[in-house]
Amino acid sequence: MSGRRNSAPARAFWCAMPLRATILALSLLALAAPAAGAAVPRWAAKAVLSSCDRGPADSDRAAVFEGQMRSVRGAARMQMRFTLQAHAPDTTRWSSVAVPGFGSWITSQAGTSRYVYTKRVEGLLAPSSYRVQVRFRWLSGSGRTLATARRNSSVCRQPDPRPNLVVSSLALRPTARAGRYRYVAFVRNTGRSAAGATALRVAFGGAALPSAPVIALEPGEGVEVAIEGPACAEGAPVDADADAGDVVDERDEADNRFTRLCPPPS
């Protein structure tokens, strides 16, 4: 059994943020190589996603991919070549990512019947999805290519790590003063990181009430926020916006508003 490891910084092709790749090779020697037919069977070549680590920070996000080969009849050595591919939410196809240690052929020792090669990629960008495409070659003793195959691994999906503020409900409650309502909204952070303090705005009839503060919220946390103002007209739409000043960088800026119709006076 033999192995080697190295690490080096890299850059994704669509931005300047670094990726770090660490590589581990493993050759397993056996007494005999399994026979194969004219086509390479599926079990003779695999691309595997071994792990996918997610988190709010770049340093938390990593993936481990593995190429697996078994020898075919007449093969003296085996080779594989990894290509890291990414799929961003605003793109329609997979694109190759330049990472040191990827894109070159890796060769097994002579007489190896099973060859396993593992690559770990760190500092993955989010939101995005990652996979590897592995090309395989089986070589004769003279270096002639006997067979080839290509496999794609499963996908490591990295969700958007930002917070996301929403108004999940809006209640309208009459007050002791005639013609006045309390507009009570429940604001929740449905994102994956903390949201800073912001403000709630309630508007109807073409005018907005004075905003009310919303405290900082951890992922999954929510808070009830009330604003008192004039009663709305029956049947008129009432809007509540969770991030009135657009001060929070969110995963989705389009879902901050909750709208309901003004109920009849009680």
C-alpha cells in the first residue's frame, strides 16, 4: 500500500475566492485482476461523493470525492483524471473549476487490481453545487489504452448561508381607543445565519405607519412586533415588511412582505 498527500491553493474560474485541495492516493494490490467484457462494467469504475460539509463560513464548506477502479483483463496499469465541476444558481450548466491537482492523469502501480484515489476540496463557495467528473483508462504493459470510462459523482449542494427574514403572520387587533388598531406581525429568520437588527414597516391606503424596531435574530428565531395606528378600511390590503430599511443582506429579498385584507370593525 502506498500513498501521497499534498495541498495547494486554487481559484474558482468565476470568482477570486480560494479553494484548497488536499489529495490522498491509495493503491491496493491483489493476486489477480477480474476479467471484463468488451465494455467496461459499471462496477469497474465509480466516482463517489464521500462527504459534503456545509456551513455559514467558507472554512466550514468542503467536499471529499473518490475515484474507484478495478482492473480489466490484460491491463497492467490504471489511470484516472479528476475534473471539479460547479453549478451556480444563476447558470444552466455545469462548468469546470480550476483547482491544483485536478485535470492530470494519476497512474496506479503496475499489477494493481484495485485503485482508489481521494480528493478533498475546501473553501467551497455558496450558494452553489459541486461534483467531480472522473475519466478512467486501463493500459497494457506497453502503455496502449485498452478501455476507457467516464463517471460523475453525486452532487455536494452548498445552500445560501445568509439570513432570511419573513413575516409569517399579521394580526389586526382593535385598541381601547376608537378608530385605532394594533398591527402585530411575527417576524422570523428562516435563513442559515444570524440577521442583524432591522425594522418592521406596516402600510395601507398608500401610506406607511412609523416603523418599529426588530431585534437581531438567530437562525430559526422569531419575534412579535406591534405597531399602533389608525384603523384600516375594511377589505383594504395591509402590507407588513420584515426588513423595512433593506439593511440585512438576505438569501431572498423578495419574500419580506406579508399582505392580508383589513377585517371589518369589531
